[in-house]
Amino acid sequence: MASRIGVDVGGTFTDVVLLTDDGSLVTAKVPSTDDQSVGVMEGIEKACAEAGIDPADLDTFSHAMTVSVNALLESNGAKTALVTTEGFRDVLEIRRQNRPSLYDLDAELPEPLVPRRRRFEVDERATTEGVERAVDADEVRELARDIDASGAESVAVSLLHAYANPENERAVTDVLREELDVPISASHEVLAEFREYERTSTTAVDAYVTPAIDAYVGHLEERASDAGVPTPRIMQSNGGIASAETVREHAVTTALSGPAAGVVGAGATVEAAGSLRGLVTFDMGGTSSDVSLVRDGEVERTTDVEINGHPIRVPMVDVHTVGAGGGSVAWVDAGGALRVGPESSGANPGPASYGRGGEKPTVTDANVVLGYIGADTALGGELSLDVDAAREALSRLADKADLDDALAAARGVYRIANANMTRAIRTITVERGHDPRQFGLVAFGGAGPMHATALADDLGVETVVVPRACGVLSAYGLLAADEKHDSVRTVRTPLADVDLDRVESAYDDLRADVLADVERPEDATVDRVGDLRYVGQSFELSVPVGGSFDAEAVADRFTAAHEEAYGYALDDPVELVNLRSTATVERDPLTVGYEGADDPVRGTREAFFGFGGDGEFRETTVYDREAFSPGTTFDGPAVLEQDESTAVVPPTWSGEVDVDGTVVLTKGGENR
């Protein structure tokens, strides 16, 4: 088996997972650096040193990063210009008529990525039927001089109806690429899909993050080459990896690189354990928690995503995020109610228990006071804890909230954080027609396994899976991710009147598009999907099409999908809207060796259980998670410790260790 390494960059730590050619799994964490490539290479060196191998002996290197999402969240991407059809320069400003806060008269929308002074118009016109007024190349050359004078570092081109007839947009793009020495993103190349605002926004996002992605990936390739490490393959938002060259050409596809890797890792871990088909993935880190679904072995994906108020319509893993993490700050609002998040203490100074001067109480501090994290626990294998500082911070919070003591405050913080995360899980399950009681919960991230059983109790979930590499599961997911590429084209037509030749011709073009990005096209499988809706609806549902387009079969699949999603189906006419193709090259499945040790018991400590009126501290067995042998069973109360994460097992839960070190927790007895 080839050796693989995966590196995921987070806001605080860079996580590394190395799978050697003999099946040994090595994990490592290093602090993230301003230049993310520095921390990446430090992490690779640390993991390889622990495994006793030379970085040059690695066979594959997969990587997830936060460059794109950071640029969007921090509004520090490239100075971007927009070229659009005359009369449409303000589409990014006008947006849609819907408002996120309907009755808030003072609600403020985020500033467009492209200010009005860098939005340029070109005299042209195309319709869905063809070009009515062609582009004047001389006008575009003059426009290029104005764009250059504006100081633009990249350009987005989005002309009216270019998704259907890209001739004019292609002509504009060709001239701009000749005249300007900056990246040019064209909407027919980024997103050949109708809806003017979303297409323009997605193209603008691509242009906005392209210089940063191009510079970062290029720099990382150089560092990897100098160390003899293979060229990185990059995780995309769709849950698949791609070559560095492809990602540099399609930067917008990396917007949710890290969270996508975590969901893929959750699915791969449970699949390897031979357990559970329906999964809720729960990733709780230092600042936020991400939840998603894996159904029938497939990661749920969506094209309806906003990041910092900017719509992005490329396929992404469907992740819902809330501001509840280990570093989330607890506070008291003006009405005297206890609240948690979204403010985070960050990594420096961090929670009060870190002993770095932080004074604000956090979820991590609550877990320390409750006994879930011990005084002798070394977070990340290195950071020792200050229990007294945690208790003092929570005592101050108790005074503000009119609570009895630090313990009462800790109990409140723990329950409120759990309530926030439970709502997030209900959003992706109950609100979408899924019963969470029919799913297992996969817990990962540094703090996820500490809260997972409490969430499961609230949701009626009876199985919690804690992967062996739960503290670095996004990095683990990079080892398992397949290569994946997507393409879309709008073909709007009543399904009853569909022109099969037109549809098959469009699918042939889409197949060529996705295979052009695949490193080994002969190994790829291409899946075909259609977006459909009832005539008059505003949003579509995606259904598989199969090897040939059968309108009747597609209609039946749409009816079933609509009934599952919304609880009903209609006899109304159905409209075909978009055609999609996805090329996938499957990687060899992971084979992870695991043995454990003779005695995993580290000792005992007092931990608090029971959050009703009869809660109490109970003597709790503390286990070394890495020392469990396959097949080991145990009962709660228990705490499972490892360098990157801690799992809490209440008295009414029991656990079993699978062959690869995955721990499966099962509910038994009454709720706490």
C-alpha cells in the first residue's frame, strides 16, 4: 500500500495524518502560521519524524486549506473588477429582494466584493436564443485600459445570458486576457447556469480569491518540491480532490475545503468500521461547530451556499455552521440571561484554563470545571491546563448571571452550547424531512466527542461513533477522498417536450468538460444529474439521470424526491432546468492497522453527570484511547483521552472498540 499524508489547515492548528505503507497511522498537530505553507511543511516533517520515514518517500500528499474562506470572511481578497452588459453593473448591489432579517429596519448587507468604481459596462446583447448585438473588440481594448488604471488585480466577466450563449463573453474574455496581466474569470467557465445575480456573484468570488489561491498553491508546490514531497492535491468544496493546477484555474471550488474534508473523513471512518448507513457528522473545533449528513454512503451536497453574504453556486458539501466551539465565550446579556458565543477567545490568549492570560469564561473552561478535561490533560499533547483559572473565570460569570457558583455556571454553559449545536443538527435533519433518530452521530474535532452523547440524548440518537483520528479527522478525510470534478449547464424546457438530442448533446459537452480536469480520464466514471421543478417553482431538486435520458423515469424520480423533501407531490407539469455531470476517480480504500495495548486505564477522577436537579459528581474511569485493544467493551461513566481530543461517556452509555480503533458508543438505560 502506498504511503499517504493529509494536511488540513485550521484557524488555530494544522492537522496532519500519515498512513504508512504498512498501515500504521500517525497523527500530528502544529500551530497554524500566517503563511500557511510554513505550518504545512512543519506538520509533514513532524509526522514523518514520528513515523521514522523521509518526507521524500511519501507517495501522495493531499491538502485542505482556508485561504479562500479567510479571504471572504476577512474581506482581504484581490482588488476585483467586474465587466458586465451595459445597464447591469449594479447586479451585485441590487441582489435579491429577500431580506435575512425581515423586520429589522437597520439591517446592513455586506459590501459587494466589487465596488461600483471598478464595475465596467460593455455595449453588447445576447439572449437565450442567440447574439443580438456583437462585441466591439476596440471598445473592449479601451475598457481594458480603464480596468488597468483602476488598479484591479483580477477581473470577473459576467454578461447577460452568457450561460446560454457565451460568444460575446468569450470575445470579451479573449481581448482582456491579451491586454491585461491579471487573472480573468469568465462566468461561462465558472458557472454556466442561469440566475444573473448568483452567476455574477460566483464569478466575482472566483476572481476575488484566485490571486491568493494561485500564490499560495504555487508557494506550497515550491516548498514541497524542495523537500522532495509529492505535488499537493487539493480538497475542493465538493468533497473531492483535484490537482494543484486545476484548483489554481478554478479557485472558487476551494471555498469550503476544510469542512468538506471532515465530512468525507467521517463517512470513510464509519464505512471502514462496517457500521451505519445514515450519519450526522458533528465537527466541534475551537471557534465553531459544523454539522452535515451522509446518507446511503454519499455525502450530502448543495449548490445553495452563502459565505459572508456572498452566494456561491458551485457544488459543495452541505455543511451547516454555528458559532459554538471550545473557545466560545460565555456571557450575560442585558436581560440577565446566560449566553454562549459567537465570540471566541481564539488560540491566544485562548480560554482561561490555557494559562495564557485569558480571563473570559469559555466552553473549554466549563468542561474543565465539570471534570471532563483533567488537570493533567495535555491538549494537543503539549498544552497543560490551569484548573484554578477556569474556576475563577466561571465564578465571575456566576456572579454576573446570579448563579450559585462556578459549577452552576459550568453546567449552564455546557447546556447552552449543546442547545446551540442541537438546533444546528435539527436544521439539517428535521427541517429537511429526516428523522435524526434514524441516524448515527459521528463526533470529531477537538471538542466534538465531549458533547456528542449529550446531543444524542437530546435528539433521541442511540449510536455515537468516535473515529480513532477524531481530533484530526479532516486530515484523515484527505487520505480517503476521491478525485471529483463537476460541470453544469442550464437547459430549460418542459420535461414533456424535452428534445432528447439537445439534452444528450449537452451531456456530451459536460462529459468533455469534467474529463478535461481529470488526471487519468480512463479511470473516471461520469454520473449525470438533472435539476427539475414544478412549473412556477423558484427552486429545483436534483435527481439522477442515468446512462440515457428517459423523461418518464426522470419525472418519477423527481416526484419521489419532492415527496421526501416536502411531504407531498403534485400533478403539475415538470420543468427541466439544469444538467449536471460529475467525474469521479475512486482512490484505493484505506487499510489501517491497529493493535492497542494491554491496559488502557489511566486512573479515575470526579466528573459531573446528570444535568437535571439530581446531577452529581461521580467517580469516572479515565482511559488512554490509543491503548484500547480491538473488541474491548466498557461502560460509562468514562472519559477517553488522546492527544487531539477527549470523549465523554455518561453512565447510561457503553462502548465497543472496532478493528480499526473506532469507538462505537451505544445508548442504554434512561436519559440523564
